[in-house]
Amino acid sequence: MLAYDIPAGPLDQALNLYALHSHTLLVIDPVLAQGKRSAGLRGSYDKERALELLLAGSGLQAERRADDSVVLRRRDDDMASLPVVSVVAGADPGREGMRRAIAGGALGARAVLDTPFSVSVVEREEIQERQVTTVEQAFRLDPSVTAASGEYARGSSILVRGLGIDETDGLKMDGLAMPGWGNDMLPLEMFERVELLKGASGFMYGFGAPGAIMNYVLKRPVDDNVFAVDVGYKTGSLLAQHIDAGGRAGDDKRFGYRVNLVHEQGGTYFTGGELVRDAASLALELKLTSRLTLSFDTLYARRKSLGNAFWGFALGKGLPIPATIEPGTRQQPAGSYFNNENIMVSTGLQWRLEEGWKARLDYRYAREDVDYVYSTVRIGNAAGDTTVSQSAGIYGFQFQQLQAMLEGQVRTGAVTHQLALGASRQVYQMLDDRDATIATVGAGSLYRDNSLGTGGISNDGHRQYRSTDIVQDALFASDTLALDERWSLIAGARYTRFDQRDYNDDGTAGGTYRQSPLTPTLALMFKPAEGATLYGSYVEALERGGVAGNNGSGGRTANYGEVMGPVRSRQVELGLKAGRERWAATAALFRIRRAAEYVNAANDFVQDGETRYQGLDLWGRYDLTPALSVAGGVMRLDARYLQTSADMAGRAVAGAPRFQATASVRYRVPQFPGLSLNAGGRHVGRSRLNTTSDLDLPSYTVFDGGAQFRTYLAGRDVTLNAQIQNLTDNRYWVYNGSNYMFAGAPRTLSLNVRMEF
């Protein structure tokens, strides 16, 4: 028997207090508690009776599992079909991460624990609690992720294990293709979670760089009605509003909908900087039969960034790393901007077939249009004097993808086969600017506000032409063989017919490239205990070759405009994933070998030799008490050139930090029900600024922190949130491409009020 004193109020708060007092792990889909209240509890009861009283009238019931955790569900739900769950009390948001089903491409949907690759997932609850607005902020506590730009830049441009995300093929939404040029800045308010599949992924998704595949998961219809309103403020004068509404209607709730609307507008921390974001998403589902569901999703997002820093600074050849600057300095000429606009439309059919088989057919159209006038600011001497070169243009990118998948199980003797079979056709087109301009606009200083202007230049009247067509036709198959209760083997392959055609601005054919590669994967998994997986995996990747461009020292390469052929990467990874009631941990030892691309001593952009990325990636979380949780991780990385020209052999790869570490803590204050505190820190070690010198960017450490208070006002659930990024207002440089640096963001305050109706 335990004594309880739990006041009446929102059901989730009452359950949190119960979990704290009884030291019980509660597992629940957070949607089930939305809008529900508890009459509270006072007196002495055993655990089961206390929970029964708290749930009275809620329509929920509890089931205690063998590990002594308690799962909450609707009274009429089948426990075998319990939806993906979140943990209430005693854990960080998204604690269910090990058992979370994620998009695995050609592997099909499967739990993180059953995926033989490194995966990082940031859930909606964490996005809301930490008030993150970019994917760099979302994955800031992952030790393998590094910032490579700023919040109001062209894109947040994260690096994963020292490698960037492919701007053509590296971003997905619900597992299907979307343009990637700056789209790591899509409004996170519209998404249920963001998944990061680290490393090479040619088998799972086709062409893409071996850094990672990032997958946005759109908010979808839920059984209970949802209606929530957020109002937020961020340092400068940014004001944001967000509406999230959804539910089901009709006979047997056959029709489901989810709508999200976002608007943000105001000044940024940059002198004269402004930002406007508008976005809307709609997800519809119609259950045609008990086994057949039709879905339709659309998303529109427009982002206008005016007068902010878009690209950082280029360092002149032979110069030392300059002293850090005040990050709010006006770094661009007045009138500079970077605007992008996105539209995505998807539809699909999902069938639940007999005996555990399922099939789906999906189509996606996605287009992004980019319009910009911004400048490259080049540091010319040790005093910080700069020259400013202005670029202006409009560009378009679009995808169409049709994909069919079949998943299910068969048994041959003592072996169970989990099969995934599919076919995909993906058509990509890039529209280039026939009238793009580059011009020198003046000079300035790194340490003073930029006093130049764009001269009123406009891209109105610019004409586009089709510069690139890429068609990928693919067939893929994977088989997960459960050899017994502990051992399983994954074998898979993807055949891709890749056809790239480039065009000149007069419409004549440029370069062409055709290849029909087979990208395999092979993995062995062993489960030494419940909730733990040891694995070894091999996978390959193919990505678009680079294009000869600027040389990073103020000019063009000698073969400017030449398109390289596809680049192949090979990855081997040994890892461990484990999760228990009070702790979780992951470890991965990895090696990636990738064909090298660089500017050689003759000023030619070439493919020559290879780069090798190898290291150790560790992360863990431990609940010291039901109210206090700590987490942290480290990554050691060795990235260098191999089997290449003598002047490059053994050199460190630019932008790949040799060491990173993160730590975080979350505390639910027992004396103040509904109040939780959080803090985190990230240390990024030294990294090479370019491949032709021994110049390193200094290491830096950044701390964040905040508080969240959930209460009940005017008959509504209300959440008050305050978060501060860069608590100590540290000044530091961030790598932003070979020979480019970006000034890290200053101390930034974010405030938010959320009301659920």
C-alpha cells in the first residue's frame, strides 16, 4: 500500500505523478490522454487499485507486462494491435525509440531494434519541448551530427559522421523522394518525427550520398479528435502561430483527416534580418474496406529569408583562421534574400492481405522553386578586409515517384522469412537559370556591418531551361531469415537503371551517363537477450557525381561545369542496440570507403582515389530516478584520403571533426506537478577547413537549457515553454564547405504557449 495525494487535473499529469510515487513505468500512446481529465486520488491504495481509480471514466484500461511495466489502452482495443507508444513518466520524449517502427526503404517498416544500421529518431514531443525549428537543432544531441550552417541560411546543412546529406536524393518524406536544396529547413511543426538513417543506403533507397538519409514523417489522422494552437516568440521579433487539427468521422470512423497550418514572421538576430514562413499540410485517409485504405497527402511551404547570413565567409588562400565575430553583424548587402517554395502531393493505397501480408502503391509529385540574391563574402587579409561577390538566380527541382511494395512472411522448415519486394520509378528534373548573374559589388570588413546594397537587382524576367534529367528504375528485394529466436540474417539487393542526361542552355545535349548497378546489403543480427541486438552489416551506396565549380580560393576550376560520373561507397558496420526499463544504449563501429572528389594541384576537379571514414559512435540514456534522466554520447572519427595523388594521400577530409560529445539531462520536478527542466551540451572538436592545408577550425562547446510547465487553464490543457540556445553566448566558427566558415548563432530565447482543446 502506498499513500497518494494526486490533485484533479489533466490525465497525463495525474499519470506522471502516479508513476513517480509508485516507481511504475507507464507506456501509452500520448493521443489517448489528450483532452482527458482525472478526478485525482488521495489516500492509501495498492498500485493496481490506485491506477484503476485514476483511469475511472477515461475509457482506458491497464495491462501489466512481464517486465512489470504497465501499458494503457482503450478498453475495446486489442493489445496485439497496440499502436506505437510513448512512455509517460520517468523518461525523455521518444523513449520508445528502440521499438519505434521506422521507414526502412527496401527493408520495409521495422523497429529500430531490428534494423542493422545506425538510426536516430527525434519525436514530436521532443521537437515541441526543445522548441527546435531546424533539423540541426533537432539532432543537436546526437554525437555523430554536426552543424554546417545557420538557422536562417540557405539550409541547415548537417553533416553525419563527417559526410553531408545528398541534396538530390538524401531527403525523403514518408519514405518517398523530395527535393533537397535547403529543404532541411521545412517547418518541423507539420511532422510527427524526423528519422536519420546513418551511413550508406543504396540498397534501401537507391542513389544517395553515404552520410545519411533523412526522412520526415508527416502528422497523420488519429482516432481521437485533436485541436491545438501554439503561439511562439524567438529572439529578434519573430512571432509564430501553429494550428494542429485532426480526427475521424463517418461510419466506423472510416474517414480521417489531419491539418497543420504554420505562420512565422518578424526580425531575426541579424542586424536588419527578417524571416517569413508559411506552411500548410493536409493528410487524408479513407478506409474503403476493413483491409483497404486510400490516402492523400499534400504539403505547401514557403520560406523567405531576407538580410540574413546565407553562406558564411570564404577564407583567402594562406590566411589564418580569423577571430570570431559578433554573430548578429549584418553580413550581406542590404536587399539580399533567399526564398524557396515547395509543393508536394502524394496518394497511395494500402492493403492488409491474408496471413500477415501487406501491400502498398504510392505516388508522389514534389517541386521546389528557389529564388535568391545573395553574396559570397571573401576574407582577403589577416585584418579581416573582405570583397563581396553577388549571385542572383532562380532554380527549380522536381520529382515524380511511383513505388509498389509487398511485405509478408513465409516459412520454410524451421526458418521464417520476412520478405520485402518492390519496384520504383523515380524521375528527377532540374531547371537552371539562363540569366543567372555573378558580379562584384564592393568591399567591407569581417568585423563591421556590411554597408553595401544589392543595387535593386531582381530575378523578374529570368528564363529557366531544363539542365538535368535523371530517371531511376529500380527493382529491390530483401529477405530477413529468422534462423531461430536469436539469430537472423538479412540479404537484399537493389537493381537500378540510372539514366542521367544534361543539357546546355541552348537546349543542346550535354553530358550523358547510364549505368545499371546492383547494390547489395548483407547483415547478421543476434539477440543475446530481450531488448538487445548485436549486428554486423555491409551495404553499398551510389550517388550523383560532383560538378566542377569554384575552387574555394576565389576562382573557378579549370574544367568548370564538367559533370563527374556516379560515386560508389561501401560501408561496414558492427553495432549494438539495447533498451531496458531504465536505460538504453547504442554503439556502432563503422568504416565507409568512398570515391574521392577534389580540386587537384592543376586546378582540375577530379575523381581520384578514395576517402575513408572510420570511427566509433556511442550513445546512452539512464533514468537515475523516475523523475531524472541523463543521456550522452561520443563519436571518434578518422576521415582521410587514401590511394590518391601524393599531395593528397593521408590528408584529413575537410569538415570531419575528430571528436564530438553530447550530454543532456531532463528532470520532472516532483514538488511542482507538470514542471520539467531540461539542459544539454555539445562539444565539437577541431576539423580541417580545407584539404590543401593544415588549417583547422577550433573546437567549440555550446549549452542549451529550458523549462516546460503543463497545467489546466480555462478548461483546457496548456503548456508553457521557455528554451535558451547557447546559454553562455559562446562565439565560434562552424564549417560550411571547403574553405567556408559560418558564425555560430548567439544566445537565443524561444517562448511558446500551447493550448489543446
